[in-house]
Amino acid sequence: MDKSTLKAKICETIDQYKDEIISIGQDIYDHPELGYKEFYATNLISNKFKELGLSVKDHIAVTGCRGSINQDKNGPKIAVLGEMDAIMCHEHKDADKETGAIHACGHHIQSAAMMGVAIGLIRSGAIDSLDGKIDFFAVPAEEFVELEYRSQLKDAGKIKYFGGKQELISNGEFDDVSMAMMIHSLDLEKENKKALIGPVGNGFVGKKVQFIGKESHAGGAPEKGVNALNAAMLAINNIHAQRETFTEAERVRVHPIITKGGDIVNVVPADVRMESYVRARTINGMLDANTKVNRALRAGAMAVGANIKINEIPGYLPLLQNDPLDTLFKNNIQSFISEEEIFEGGDFTGSFDFGDVSHIIPTLHPMIGGISGDLHTRDFKVSDDELAYIISAKAMAMTIVDLLFDHAKEANNILSNFKPVLTKEEYLKLLEGIDRTIEE
């Protein structure tokens, strides 16, 4: 078959199994799980992979699974990713009553779209006409939440890193992957758009901070205490004083929260805890801003005579774009939406752990509409199943055809012109350099 016929057959197959694809997304939505706890989603997706005849590897990072096809081919390997974890938003009407977990970031859509790609390529038989390997990753723990729980997993030796893709890179799951793709949901209805191509985003360093003072009776003998809450408050003000020193192009964001302000009101707080991210557009920008934030934190403690403990956690790297992959995807999605409905070059100051992957191999990360309401809020909901699930799957599958058709000519061209920002070894060394504890 020629390439156009192959694409048409894949799209017909995805349409044929439309209800199944959407139901996969709904099933995951109905069973929200936080990161490294996605046992229901992992089991569901693993079984679907096996039904399609994929070779499956389960529990690739505590949870998650990986399905492989075309492993006998000699061409490059493309990974299609779908994230599985939920976030916490107790205010959402569909949130789990006990945990507050809810798929208000669209990860259930990603997983279903990934399954749609697998269904379209395999059940259409198109996979046999492609000159390359394809793996499908159900990825855990994209949301950087429940840091204490992840610290416990790390202390138990079950993970090294808090982010799922960080863990998969470290475990070698991407060692044989040539390039990777996934979609992310975004409310584009206000702009009358349906897709956003070529987004970039911030990276960040995660921080857990403890201010250590000295307890004393708050009413009877406050002069005998060292107020750790005052140290934290001064530290936050010190961070504010740094903001004008952040380079505008770096899009720096620092947003600390106090997670423990003391024990009881009539005791001078001696143990105060804080968490924060330090975000920026480049690796150097992240590290520079982080140095200034640490200086501000330490000064707050020093001012009142408190001690401080700063645990630095490797967050995510900035999200990079790949123009050739973006162009292929844009051309394919225009089979379903108009060029006027496509926004190019989104600028996000939030963070994605897919950014880590983008520093090592070529990646594709378009944002697709079909939802309404801001991400991570009570207003999030799917508004257009066809766009969110089905068109996303079709456009990714068609892009894979472009990449792996005719001896994988397009994929090999992209790979020959791609220069990674970091090798895997350099990437892991960077994370190890960030992962540290400062005590004073």
C-alpha cells in the first residue's frame, strides 16, 4: 500500500474501535490513582496490550508497563507514551471521596489515545508495512506530588527519582528508543483553537525545607525560644526580594508553601516545614535561581538564630521542541481540523517530565483540545470525545507512518540531524548533582 492508503486504513480502524478507545479513557477516569500507585490503570493497559498481541513488560517503575511490536525490524524505535496518574483536587465533583484524586490533567485521555494508536496500527495490519519498531509506554508519576510518599519509596530502594520518566530513563527503558511522542490535553476553546503545536516549558528544582528553632512557652518565656516560623517568613520575604534579579527570558517562578507552621499556639514553633519549586526556562536558569533561593532561605534562618535543612530534589528539565516532528504532526492533524484552528509555539511556565526525555532524544508533545476548564481545577471536563481521544490517536498514528514508511526515511533524517542536549550519562550526572541535602 502507498502511504496515503495506509493512513486511511489506520483511521478507519480507529473509527471502528472508537467506543473501545473512549471507554478505556473513561475507565481510567473512573479509577483515579496518584503517582506510583496506578495499579488499576497498569493492569487495565497491560491486559489491553496483551489482547493486541504485544510483548509486555509490567511494573517498569513500581507501576506502569511497556508493550512492544515489530521487534524483528531493523529500523528506529518510536515510543508512544501515555501517562496514568491523577492529581488531587477535592473540589472536583468526580474526585475520589477519600484521596481527592481526579484526572483533572487529562492523563486518562493520553493513555486512551496511546491505546488508540496501538489499535489503529495493529488491527489495521499497517504495522507490517512500517520499517521500524514501536513501543507503547504506560508511564507512572508525572505529577510531582506526595513527596513524603515518594521519599519513602526512595528510602526503600524502590525508586531513585520522584518523576516517572526520570525513573524510566535511569532504569534504561529509553536506552533503545530513537524518538518519543505523546499528546497533552489543554482547554483551547476560548481561543477557538483545537491544537497547539511546538510548546516549550519550564524545568524546576524541587525543595523540602526544615527550619529548626527552639521551643519555649510562647506567652511566658518567648525570649528563651528560637522561632522557626519567623525564620520561614523572613525566608519567603527574602525570596520576594530576589525576584527582580531573575532574568526575564528565564521565566523564573518560585512558589513556596509552608506545610507545617508549628505544633500548638502557645509554644514557640521549633519545627517549621516548607516545600517549593524553583522553575526556569533553561538548565542554567534553574540552577542560578536555585542558588539565589537557597541564599534567601539560609538568611532567614540566620536572622533569628535558627538552623536549616534543605533537601534538594531533582525536578524536571525544560520542555524542548523538535521542528521536523512538529511539522509532520501539524500536516497530519490538518486532515481533521483547519490550519486556522492550530496554534503554534505555546509558552508554558509549568513543567512536564517529558522535558527530560526531550533533552536526550527527539520528541513530539502537541497539546490537543477537546476539554474545557483549566487543568488541575474543579472545572476540568472532557467536552469533545472525538477531538480529545480519536483525532489525537489518528494524528499520532499517521505521524508514525510518515516516520517509518519507505525504510524509515523521515525518522532517519530527523535522527541524523538531531544533536542531544545531554547524553544519558550527562543527564544522570546532572540529577545526581541536584540531589543533595544542605544543613546549617
